[in-house]
Amino acid sequence: MNKIIKLTAVICLILSASSCKKYLDIEPIGRVIPKTADDFRSLLNSGYAGFPNHKSLLAYRTEELLLNEDNSETNNYRDIYKWNDVTPDPVSLQFPYLSMYKSIFYANTVIADVIDKAGKNAETEQIKGEAYLLRAYGHFELLNLYAKPYDKNTAATDRGVALSLTIDLEQKYTPVSVEKVYDQIFADLSEGLKLINVTTFEAGKNYRFSKRAALALAARIYEFRGDWANALKASQDALALNGELEDLNVATSVLPNHYQSKENIMSMEKAFDPGATNSSLISAHLIGIYDEVNDKRFAKYFSKRGTDYRSVKGNLDALKISFHNSELYLIQAEAALQSDNLSLALQSLMALKAKRLTPAYFATEQTRISGLDKAALLQEIINERERELALEGHRWYDLRRYGQPALSHTSLGVTFTLQKNDPRYTIRFPREAIANNPGLQ
């Protein structure tokens, strides 16, 4: 890990010297020294731009996709699809590690210096607040990739990931417990919420953390930990700032994850990229969970080519997504239900469905769902998460949280199985990370 951080520092300095000299002063010794708010904004933008686009890889581990065996890029994804993390083909894509810590490194640099060097004002406080939130999100993603799902009974001893909090190149980075990583995530979240002062960024700048995005991140983190009271509060606070949803019954509506959508909160990550689109087909399972006629999402999410379906939900920069309001309605529904507020849970769920289903089908669904008991309503919320958030990187995390069921995939006539509660629900650290730090094995 220490080698990785050193390499990150070298990369950052090289990138800064080669591509940032248009807006950063170059000191006589050759170091790039940001001094103004604009300098630090540009530095933080590098952290945003470098945040990994790994959610497509996660989709291959779920029941959302099939391999497109006729595509030349399929070998890049085959071992991910087979859950073969131990001996993958050298061409297999790796889950992010160095790139995530590189993004965090940029955030650390901003946190350390922006106010000291550029002065304290609303702009620099906003930039520093965003850096805290980017660092929190980076560590949160690392946890969900490389550590066991949160369990309050074992989190203090379960191995987490390394924390990167400084730009000390001599610091040794070793994994700490899941609980300690979450403690740091919450500390960064708290600092970020204190400092940010922009409620919503306009389209085009909404790759940045705003107050709404900070609350959406908080709601997701609390949901993953099963802290239902705080998940409910954070989702309600975010929706109070803007609770709009795209009405897919309206001809001019856009995809909910479009950066110009009325429900957009933050568009930093490319959740489903062109390589994944070309190398995959939509599974019969995913197709089967929609009413193809009455669920308006179906035609917007998928296109049919011959007998197969492909995703049209990702692929474009305009469809980058980190948070949007429909997720908050679902978090609010789940948190309310787990807090025994069935009325609010039902209200939240149906508010979303009203914007996604044809009016006649919605009326039928409202009657059906209104009669469900708590357990059945929870399953309905989980099912709606799968439909609404398809191919946005949520499903693998939800499978980890909701019982780690058995899955099977078939490739080239061979069936591969992920057993219930399989250890492979926690991804191994990548080859490059282990090579630089054998202690990660």
C-alpha cells in the first residue's frame, strides 16, 4: 500500500506538471503549488474525474446480465462473470484500488491546504467540504468492494480497508477494521456537511457534491448500516430540498439518471459504460421483473435487437449518475418500514410508482400493495429497488445486504455457481494491490 501511495503522489505531480500548468504556478524547484480557490477547484476536479467507473463490473457479478459471447471485449469480463477472483485471465478487468486512492489523494491535498493557502471564505469552505465528502465516498466504496457487509456484532474485528487521510508519503497504509473505516467516513461526512453551502449545482456542474448530495450519501450509508432512524432523517432532509421525480408517462420526460433530470442530485460516475454494453445482454431475470407494457421504465432502460435486449441506460456522459431522488424515496420507504411506520413506507413507495407506471396499472398496483403486511411490503420495496436502480451499480451491494443468495452463471456451456453466503460476496483485493502489499492477501 505504501508503494501505491508513493506512486499516486508521483502520478499526481506528473499530471499536475503536464496538464495543470495553464492554471497553476510552477515554483522554481519544479513543484506545482496551488494557491487560489480556482487552483484548488481544479485540483479537486481531478479527484472527481479520476473517481473509478467500476459499477459496470459489479453488474456482471449479479443476475442482471448475460455475457455476449460474440463480442471481442467479452474476455475482459468473463472471470468477473464467473466470480473467479483468485486466478483471473491477465486480460480480465480489475476492480479499482489505486485509482480510488488516487482520487482520495486529491481530496486530501485540498483538505490540507485550501483554506490555509487560499483563505477562508464561502468558496473555499465549499471546496473543502466537497473534498471531505469525496474522501468519505471513496472509503465507503472501498469498504463495499473489499470488506464484508456491515454487521454490528463483528464490525469491530472484521477487516476493512486502509484509510488514507494525509499526504505523508512515508506513512504505512494497512487495513483497519470495518468499524474504524465507518468512524472515519462519518467524521468526514460531518465535516463536509458543516462546510458545504451550495444546495444544488446546475446541470453541467452537478458532478460535484452539494448539500443534497451530501444528505443522499448520508442516507445511503445509514441504510447500509441498518441505522434506520438516521437513514429516514437524511432521506427526508434531502427530499425536503427537492423531492421532484421524472414522470415517465410524460412524452418529454428523460431518464431519471440523466444529468438534466429534474430528480438528479449528482452525476459523477459512469454507472454502465460502452464496454459493458457491448459485452453483455440483459438477462431473462431482469427483463422478467418488469411489466413490459405498463412499466414505462422498460422501454427507456432497454432496447431489443433481434431476440436479445441491450441496455440504453448508460454509455453516455449525460447518463453518469451517483445519486437521484428515486433512490431517496426507496430509502425513505425502507427506513420508515423498518421503523414500523408502514403508512409512510407505503406512501413513499407509491409516490415513486405513480411516476413510473401507467395510471391504470398504478391503480391496480396500489390496491395490491396496500394490502401487504410488513414482510411482504419490505420485499416489494426490495423488488422496486431492483427495477428502478437497474444497471446503476446497486444490485451487487443489495445482494450483499439482503441475504447473499445463491446465483449461477453459464459461460461457453459451463455453469458457475456462487453459493449462498459465499466468501466471494467480498471481492479480493486486486492483483496489483497484493503485489505491492502482500499483507492484503
